[in-house]
Amino acid sequence: MGKSVPQCLGHLDLRKSVVGLATGAGAIYLLYKAIKAGLKCKPPLCTASPICIARLAIERERHGRDSGELRRLLNSLECKQDEYVRSMILHSITRCVYLLEAEVREAREASPGPGVVTHPTSSQARLHPETSLAGGGRVCQGVLVTWRGSGSRTPAPPSSPISPHILQASACTADDIMLVGDMLDDKDNSVKIQALNALKAFSGIRKFRLKIQEHSIKVLELISTIWDTELHVAGLRLLNNLPLPDYVHPQLRRVMPALMEIVQSDYILAQVQALRLLSYLAQKNDLLYDILNCQVHSNFLNLFQSTQPGSLLFEVLVFAERLSEGLNAPHYRTVKWHYNEQSLHAALFGDESRLADRLLALVIHPEEEVQIQACKVIVSLQCPQDLGPRQSSCQSSHSYFKSGE
């Protein structure tokens, strides 16, 4: 249109250059987006990666599907791994067991067994004392009975049975427990700690408790020979969740000084767990003297100061009550026992003890459970168990409190 051929060709080349530049920029942008999406994409699941397995286990359990991660984790534990990987595998096993057992409990609460029930009267209905449900319903002989109005009871339709996949944790075998227990012999303390946590998780399943009890002596050995607060907490939590058999008592006598040192440490979690174990052991007739004769520091009564955390005060008061009850038991008082000068007995119940002053100060503690427990200790000190119920006065000749108090 009035333009020469060279000018038209020049405009055409310019347009091609612009189009090419735009196309190249678009291609570069798409390539950038692809690379960015690839970097953000989660890596494929690898059986040897405990972190990936645990992540998938959590996602699958949320959707109620059996993904088999617990079994894969246990299988991967048999392979040769470094300390970090073993520790992470055990940690993931612990989480899987807790998740599965929590789902079992939820399913049992929401899914009563099938049955047929007519409209019973109040005198005919026999309800279990622990089966009351929210919303006014109760479980009567395996059937959920809902309350409608004031006089009628209509049985709700039976729910579906518990899905088999949630029984995966209890479907593990004794060999699996032994495999986890073998990790207690690992050289790395972090692996030992995670193995203790995994055994604690499995101890919530009744059928595994006897098998886990076999590791009690090993756990006590670890607690007494390794000064690691996290290991102490993990080991003591496991022991507090198990009934300790009589054949463990000789080992308990040997580790009693170590337990008493943990009680007098500055780590509250370990102190609380050690006191719970000692309170349990103080009720054993053959271990009471060993506990009372343990050496303690001169400032042991500082544990009874009102400035201590309430959780620690409560546990140490329960411990003192158990000791006082055992000390005043008829079968124990028939024997004349001899204690060391710096023993726990001297610190709590000796002539020079200031326990009474500490207890009286705790009666006005801000926390109610501490107040109540302090009063219980005072009563146990003043009223030996062999005094008859008709006795009007609880003060005996060996009272730990002055007559004015």
C-alpha cells in the first residue's frame, strides 16, 4: 500500500522476532513452573524411609484404611541401619501403635455389639456402671439403649462391628516385641530411649505385657547405669505401666539407691516417675525396709517445700503416705529394724526430722490435691493401722507431732 518490498520484508522479520521472543519466554516460564512443581512434589514412598512410612501411616489411618505401615516399619527394623534411622523407625512405630490403639478405643465406644432388646422396665434393665454414654444413652447387654421421653426406652439399631484394620497393632507377634526389646542393647542412647517408648506403647495392649515384663531387669539396669534424664523418664514410664513380677525384686533392691538419686535430682519429669514407682514398691512387704534404709541427702525434706511444683509435691506426699502406712503395719512393727544414720527413715520419721513442720505448711497450699494429700499423711502418722476403730484418740506415744500442734 505504497510501501516498498524491502520495507514489508523488514516488518515481517520484526514480527517473527517478536513472536519468537514471546514463544521462547513462554517456554521458559512453563519450564520454570514444571521445575518448581517438581521440587514441591513429595518424593515417592520408600520402605527404608521411616519418615515417609510414618507420614503415610498417619494419612491412611485418618481415612480408616489399612496401609500396613506398622508391619513395614517392623520389617525395616530387621535391616542394618545406622543409629539415626533405627531411632526414627522406633519413633514411627510408637506413633503408629498409639494411633491404631486410639482408633480401637473410639470404635469400641461408638460400636456396641449386636443384640435384641425389648422395652424393659427400670427394674428389669441391668446396666453396666461404666457404659453410660453422652446424650442420655446407655449400653444394656451389648445394645445401645436411647432414652426417649420419660418412660420409654427404645433400642438403637446395632452398629457395624469394628473394622479389622484397626486391630493391626494387637495383631503383632511376640517376635515383634522381642525385636523392639533387642534395641535396648544398642550402643546409642537415643535408640534405647525410642525402644523404651515403643515398648511403652505396646504395653497398652494386654496380650503383650507378659512379654514386655521379660525386659524389666534390662530396663532397671539401664536406669541405674546410665545417667540420662530422657532415658530415665522413658524407662520409668514403661515400668510404671507394667505389673512387676516377684523375680524382679532382687534387681529392684540393687537399683534402689539409683532410684533415690533420681528422686533427688532436678529434673521434675524423672522425679515424678521415680516417686510413682517407689510408691508402688513401698506397698511390697519385702521391699519396704530396703526403701526406708536408702541413703538420702541431708536436704531431702526440701522436696516437701511449698515452692516445689504441685505435681512433684503430690507424688512425694503419696510416697510419704505409703511409707507411713507400711511402717505402721502390724507385721512390720513386730520386727526391730536398724536403719543407717542418713537413711530415708531418719529423714522422714527420725527424732530429728522436721517433716511435721513441712506437712503443716502444705495444709494451706494453693492446690487442693496437695492440701488433701498432706492431710492424709498427717492422719497416717497420727493413726497407726493397728489402732481399733473404737479408739477415740489417734495420738500415740510415738506421735510425730507435738501435743500443741
